[in-house]
Amino acid sequence: MRTNLPLNFGWRYTPAFDPAMVMPDFDASALECVDIPHTCKELPLNYFDERDYQFVSGYRKEFSLPREMKRKGNRFLLHFEGVANAAKVYLNGAFLGEHKGGYTAFTFDVTETVKTRGNVLAVEVDSTEREEIPPFGRVVDYLCYGGIYREVWLECVNEVYIADTFIRTKDLLLGKKKLLDIDVTFSEKTQGDLKLALYDGEKLIASRACPFEAKVLNLKWRVSGVTLWSTEHPKLYTLKVVYNDGADEKILPLRLPGVRIP
């Protein structure tokens, strides 16, 4: 099963990134203490220069693993829900990688880098408007922003876990049974049993189970008794994907004909 450690509180922030702050022995006591979500620059409602928030800032967070997060036999995933507009991420002085785009979430596998105690997470945040990063490069007629503006958390998963679930809806207007074309991607090739359960609120309306051996498992599943989503009837279902009797699971909101996966 998955265990989450929220990392939203008690960050240190500087509007001028210092490369030394990624190292564990850096003294961050003089930096401003902030919580996530955070903007690198608060602006008034009017009469401001849109360049005021466009600079490279730095964030730093120290944390330790709780007892329930055991290192042996597990993997650790570091999640960022949104950083505007580009981020370079470091853990315990090691460079994890770079992400470009303020509107997409991203994840790093930090299993080999995270420690039981005394972890230092640092993020270099570039909030300038760069042509290669959408929505910039063309005309933008709205105000953007900068900073770590959505949640950050560390997730502990099993050695083999569900890495991604992608759902396509097909033939929704043909017949009473609606086709769900589902790709379940695992962290590595594995085998076992997969169970799918579709809920309308607390009510189970359809389920399916199948044995498999794959890294990417594709399933074609026809379900009946469902209502198509519309603005007049915004029906939302819940799809639960369970691997090997609860060794891992994903819970996804689902609407027909569209799909929303957080």
C-alpha cells in the first residue's frame, strides 16, 4: 500500500537562488520561512510591472522519514503538482532532474537518494517567460506567476507498483454498453491479478478481474448502466484499479465521454 508524506510546510525561501543552498551543510536560517502553495512575488490588483515576478528563486526544505515509511523493499517517489515555470530539483546535494512547464505535474524516483533522517530538498525555480515553455513564445493576454504554487509530497510504494493508468472512452453513442480502453502501466514487467471496480458514489455498478503478465496491460471493458457526462448532468464515477489483492491500487475519478485523472 502507498504511504504519503506531505511536504508543504516549513520551507525556506530566497528570491535570489544561491547554488550553495542545494548542499546539506548550507545555513538556511536567515532565509524566509514559507509554506506551499507559494508565489515568488505578490502583486497588487493593478498598476504593476509584469516583469516583477520574473526571476530565479530558491526553495529549501528539510525532512525525515516517519516510522511507517520503511526503506527496505520500497520505492520513494517525489511529487510536484506545479512549479512555474521551470524547476531544477536537488535532494541531499544530488541533482534529480529538471522540469519545464508550470501547468503539468512531475515526479522523481528518489529511492537511491532519500535517507531515513536529515534530508535536504532544494528547488531552483525559474519564473521568467521562456519561449520554449508554454504558454510563452506567442501572445499571452493574461497574467502568469511564479513559484511552487501546488502541493509537494513524498510517496512510499512497493518495489512493483502501478505507475500510470490511462483511459480512453470509445463508441459512447453506440449501444447501451460503453467501451473503456484502459492502459495500466507498472513500474516493471510483472504478473499477478488485476481487478477493476466502477462506482457510482458508494454503489458498485461494474467489476472485472483478470490474470496478466506485462509491464503495460491493455484492457477493453464494456460497461452498462452509466450516464454520459454533460453540463446539465455532470455525472462523475470512480474507477478503482487494484493489483494483487491490494499490493497497490489507484482510485481515479471518471466521467463519460471525458476522463479526468489527477
